[in-house]
Amino acid sequence: MMRRYLLTALTIGSAVAVVVLTLYLLGAFEAMVAWLGDQYTSLGIFSGEFLRIKWLEIPLIAIVAIGMAWWVIDVSRQFQKVLIALSGVSVLAGISPTFALYGFLVDPFAPLAAAMLSSVTALAYAGTEKGLRKRVLEEVLGPRVSSLTFNELLEAADPPDFKGASRDVTVLTCRIFNYEDLQNALEPSELLKVSNLFIRSVSTFLLSRGGYLDESSPELVRVSFGMLKTADDHASQACRAALELRNRLRNLSQECETRWFRPLSSGVGISSGRMTVGVYGAPGNFFYSGIGEVTDYSRRLALANLRYGSDLLIGPDTFRLVEGVMEVRPLEMYYDPASNHMTEIYQLLAATEQFTEEERRRRDLFWKGVIHLREKNFEASLDCFSRSKLPGSNDAPAAYLIGLSEEGVASPASSSNRLVRELTDEGHARLVSMM
């Protein structure tokens, strides 16, 4: 229930109730009630003396005044507001003749006056910015945000800015890697169930963590943090959500393997940067979104998990924003010839407060191994990577880099040739097109 609308409805309803009850107690409606009783008698609805039940009329006035204000304010569409107002008036108009059939005379004029006055006042409020905000939010955002986020925007002191803005945003992309395998192995109806389960599970969770659902498809869900309003902690929000999502994805994979005998292979990429956000599209077919390189880079990072066997990768801009609150380890460097820019990607491990000293020691060994590998000191890198692995664990990124180190130790010449083919002249960065 929206606090702003509830308080507004109570204010309007209470004010109307005070006005109408004052008129009622002063006898403003008594002449009309007496006339109505004569009409009931002349029409033969009841023969005899009517019994007046004022104990019902007074609370009815208050309930109608507040109730009509709330119903009219709460619904979004203008025609729905008018329909509710007319329906309420029609119901109230039928109360008095219904009671008259049993010999009770009920004043319909005071409740009708309360209903109409509350409806008119509520409709006037609905024409203001605050009154229209719910409708605007529903049309622009729809189900792309959680109910909590929706209510926060509704209750905010300032209206949401949908005209266009430049904001720092963190984009989280989660994608399925083995969708083609699932497509070949499952019946179309079963594949739809898998896709819908993935979309529903991932998007519902990420929205509950404050994200905005920017895109969802059978094999991909993309959520943005910091897009709807300026937030200094958008990167840490995304990383914390991704760390929680990790376990949910594992459970989802196990569920798919149990139900369809096929695990779900997926990865998450997180990238931060500047985006132009606003409402795009034509009337009747518009949506809130953002434009920027950060979206494509997040997609690339999500897909890069397939190369390393990792599950959560973040870009350099995200790393700078969460350094000190998140623990990461570097993997490889990438070079973009178009911008002549070198970047490094990182595997997200855990929040700093949840990182143990043993995990930090092994991470530091891994980091040293990466440095030795880039210096082509393959024996030292192999030693560091081997000692960084937890015995008996399946550390796919470490295994990937151990393989590169072993290749360098076993055949330095062939390793150099491979570097010429795959890496840049610096010898330690991969082309960004190969991510």
C-alpha cells in the first residue's frame, strides 16, 4: 500500500466527511429525506410508518467519504477512476430503496454528497504531478522493477526524470552458455520451460536487489543498477547481487539436471560506466533504457566466463568502484585497437568482510602467478598457481592459467608463436574482439 496515496486519501476523505457531517447534523438534508419517505409511501414500497436508523447514516458518511477518495486515487487510468466514482454513486443510490422495502428510512443524500465530493476532489488531485506519478511509473517501468523500488519512486519527494539524463550505471548480464545443446536435446515445450525458469528465477531475484530489468530473452537477462536514480553504490549493489546470484544459479542448474537431465551452464558479467538513460521508442511502444558501451562490454564479460571456466567477471571500471569492499583476482588483459586502450578483467570472489585470511593468501599467490605469467616467467607462475589452488577443489580459472604456464615451460618456442597469433605485441594482452 502506497503511503503517499493513503495519507492523501485519508486527508481528502476526512475533510469531506467533516463538511458533510456538519451539514447532516445541522439538518440540511432532512427536508429531502422527508420528501423521499413520502415518495416511497406513495409508490407503495412500504405501507406504514418508516423507522429512521441514524446510527447507520453517520458512519456510512465517513466510510463513503474516505473509501471513495482511496478508490479513485489508487487506480491509475482516468476511465477507471470515473467508472469507480459512478459505480459507487449507483450502489449508494440503491441502499435507501432497499432498506425502505423493510420499513427502514435511510438518508441517501448525505452519503451521495460525500461520495461525489470525495470523487471530484480525488479526481482533481489525480490531475497533479503526484497524482499522475503512479500511472506514469506503470506505463514507463511496468514490471521491470520490484514493488519495493516502485514504491520508493512513488514516494520520492522529487518526480522521476524520464526526459533524459547521463548517469553512472553498472550493468549485470547473466547468460546461458549451453542453450544450443539444450535446444538439440529437449522438446520445444520443455525448452520453453527451461528458458522461463531461468528468466523468472534470475530476473525476480535481481529486481528484489534493486535492479532494473533492461532486457530478458530465452538465454540472457540484463539488469542495471543506478539507472533509475543516481546512486553512489551502484557497482557494489551489482556485485553483492551477483555473489548471491551465484548460489541461485548453481541450484538452478541442479534443478534443470534433475528435471531435464541437462545442467544449466551460465556466467555473469558486470561492467560500469556512463550511460544516457531515458524513455526511448514511439507512443504506445516506449520503454526506459540506456545507451552506452557498458552494455556491450557486460555481454562480452558474461561470455568470457566460458573461456576461463569462471562464473562472475567484472570490468576495470567496476573494479575501481568496488576496490576495498570486494575481493577479486585478475585473469587477463585485453587491448582495443580502436581506442588504443588496455583493460584488465577480474574474477569476483567475495565481499571483503566475508573473505578469510586463507582465501586472501591463496588469492595473493594467484595474483603473483598472473604477474609472472605476463613476464613469461613460466616456472614461477606455475608454482604460484599450483599453490593457490585449494586441494581437491575445481578451480577452473587457475587450471586455465596453469595450462598456459605448463605450455610455456614445456615449449617456449611454440608458446611464443601462439602469443604472436593470439596476443598483442606487448605479449600479455589479448585483443578485445577475442573476449
